[in-house]
Amino acid sequence: MHTTGLHLLDYLVFALYFIAVSAYGFWIYRRKQTGNNTAGDYFLAEGSLTWWAIGASLIASNISAEHFIGMSGSGFAIGLAISTYEWMSAATLLVVAVVFVPVYLKNRIYTMPQFLRSRYSPLVATLMAVFWLLAYVFVNLTSILYLGALALELTTGLDFYAAILGLALFAIFITIGGMRVIGYTDVVQVAVLVLGGLATVYLALSMVAEHYGSEGVFAGLALIREKAPSHFHMILPKGHQYYTRTCPA
């Protein structure tokens, strides 16, 4: 029998979060049906988002099960070098903010297909939209749903396929209301993700220290630095086993 170690209060927190966010998304969707809505309202949240909500949405939209499960596993395998992926993202966002966003604001552009339509042709815009739609449906969404359902199955004992269906329905409810729903619910999700990530690190380091007969977070960190010093390198040496396995000569 699968045991999870979760208590009734844990399940109540899960249920309350999903119900509250889904209800808010559906309420925004129903309210929009009574007015004249445009694509701009959907993608720009009718201009109602504040800077902190937009910033939180950027962070929350980037973090998902692929990070908490996939990148954590990669970090266990090769160390901090996996975080180079996020440094690259930060540099890309700076380029977008400095170079592209002023152009978008000047021309009132809020989607990439719209930009490509204005800059090149409708054909290029359509090709780009179809390509990314297929990529998100068959690559991003499938991996995120799989990893999210796997996490739910292991932590709550929920059936794997039921978890996939539940996550998919939840995603529908929080997106039909557009960016106004996504923006403000992402503020809550960022807080949950940051606190949950810090709690996970604390528990993991404490367990490492306890395993080796020590106690405390810093003792666990010192033990990891002692037992696996190569995992603290941001740049992998050429002879690293990960390099030779993925980049054969």
C-alpha cells in the first residue's frame, strides 16, 4: 500500500488552493463574456497588472515541475553547473527588455506572431504560431503534466492518470481568464515556490547532516562540499563525465 505521510490539513490546503484559483479564473472568464473583449485585453490583462505582478508572473511562469524535479535531478547528477541555464535566461530577458520591448510598446505589439506579421508577412507569423503551438503541446505541456502528475502520485498517492487530468483541467481554469488571472495568481505561486524551495533545501541539508551523524543545515552543506566538491563548479571541465557522455569527440 502506498503511504504518503500527508495529513488531512495538507489535503485541505491543496484543495483550498486549487478551488480558489480555479474559481477566480472562471469568474473572470464569465465576467468577460458580458463585455467587448479583444486579444489585447486577454494578453495584457486590460492594463490592470502592476509591475510587481508582472515580475512575479515572469518568475512563476518559468518555474514548473521540470525545475523542481528535472533540474533538481540534473543538479544531483552534475552539480551547480545546471544553473547556467538560468543565467542564460536572465541575460536573454535583459536583451528583450532593452532592445525589443521598446519596439513592442511603440508599435502596440503584444504577441510574437503579431510582431512577425508587422515586420515580415502573415505567412511567417502563421508558421511561427503553429510551430510553437505544436512545440508547447507535444513537448512542454506533456513533460510538465507528466512530472507534475508523478510528483502528485508520489506525495499524495493520487492515481497518475487522474493527476494528469486534474492538472490539465486546473490549467484550463486559470488561463481562460487571461493574464489578469495568471498575473495575480502567479504572485501567490511565487511565494509558495520560494518558501517551498527554501523548506526543501533546509530539510535536505538537515537529512544529509543527520545521515553522517551531524546536526544542522550548515553541517549538511559542509558535508556536501567535502563529499562532492566537483558539484560546486559552475563550469564543467572538459574531461567531466557529463561532457564526454553528451559531447563525444
